[in-house]
Amino acid sequence: MEVWAVTLDTAAVGELEPLYQQGLFRVDEESRLHLQKYYHRIDSVRGLIGRFLPRLLLKERGVPVNSLTFSKTEAGKPYISARLDTPVGYNITHDNGVVAMAYSAGADLYPDPPAYRVGIDVMLLQLPKRDTFPGFVEIFSDQLTQLERNILIPPRPAPALSLDEALRRFFLIWTLKEAYTKALGMGMGFDFSRIEYDVPNDVVRIDGQIPRDWDFTRFDLRNVVQEGLTEDYVGVVARYVGDASGGRVQYVPSPEWLKVWNAKEFLSSAIEELGG
């Protein structure tokens, strides 16, 4: 399993306009028309990066540019329909200044084509403006289990969490729920309260049972924007592995399987690589 991530400064997206315009002609017409429908340019740019990620992966694996084809399941999950010597399953996510792709291939990929059960989600550790943390949690209360609510807002007499730790826990819980349902290809059609992430113990339960045939991996990502300001993100990858070794969440600081580019260098490289 690997994760490729592209970071960008959402406040300076205009600087990417020339690359965006060039990049539109490196994707198929359907994708190009879809990207041009977005009202905000940042959404178009993130969408273009999301389309480039699997295309660049396949190009790197020797697939000709004119053979880069993709399809979707009935539920809307994208998958690679190009003929491959080694199967590849992937998933894309984006939030604020990060677009990321998780993928598995070959022996690392459980054989359940065409879309494969691989999912990823990333989220910025940030409390919405004019909101308190208890109020924020209450918005999502019906999608959290009682254990998760207690993990986020410990009942008295337990001491309250710092805001940083509380946000980290909340977004880890939410990204895991998103990653799992995206791996299933179901998205918001799945009741999130059926998924429980015991963050302090790194244990996952689905409908009260530990899903030992699933692998969960969490990671951190920092995006440096203008003037040295930073954004901190958490991410989770969920994969069906088909054996009894899973069910817990693994964390590896600075993992070798996480590759990060800034948007300018990534778009420039993709435009060159996918030019023909």
C-alpha cells in the first residue's frame, strides 16, 4: 500500500492557473467538461489533481497514455478499466489544501475486482469558525457511538481534553469512518454510527465486532502554506485484506509509503508525463 499526496495553498490557487489550463488537455473530454463546471477554481484544480494521480501511477507502471481508461461501479466508485498485467485498486480524497490517493497492487491487493476495497480520507485539524468543540461534536452526534462521544468529551470527573487533542481524536474517528465506507464503495449510504473507532486503544468495531479481515492505517500530513504558516492533517487508509490479522489501527511516523508533492511540481510533472 502507498499513499501519494499533493499539497497546495488554497489562498494562492491563482498561481496555478496556467498549469490548470494546460492540464485540462491531458484528461479525457468527459473529465474536462466536468472540471469546468465547478464554480470555484480551487475545486477544479483539486479535481484535476485527483484525476492526474491514478493516471500518473499507471503511466509510471508502463501503461500507454492512450490506454488510461477508468469506469465507475453502479454506486459511483471509480476503478481502473484499462488492461493491466498487475491489478491496481485505488481511492482518492481531498480536503482544503490536500489531495491524496491510496493504492494497492499485485499481491498486496485482495482480489475482488473491479473496484477493490481500498479507501482513504484526509481532513484538516481545524474547528469551524464561530463554533465550540462541544457544539461541533453535537452536530455529528447521531453518527457517533456513545464510546466515541465519551472519548471526545470525557464525562466528569475525568479532565477535559486540550482542544488540539480533542480535534485530533474527532478527525481520526471521522476519517476512519469515511475511509471504510469509501472502501466499500457506499459513501454516505452507510450509517456511520455502525462504525466505532476507539482512538486511545486504536481498535475498530463494526456493528460491535472487530473487523479482523480489514487493515486500517493512520498518518499525519503537514502542509506549509505562504509565510511559513502550516496546516496539520490526519488521514486514514482502510483496506480489506481477507485474513484474521486486522481490526486495529496502525500508525507509523514519517512512513516511507507516503509520498508528497507540492501542487506546482506535481502538475508540471503530470502535464509532461501525460503529454503523449
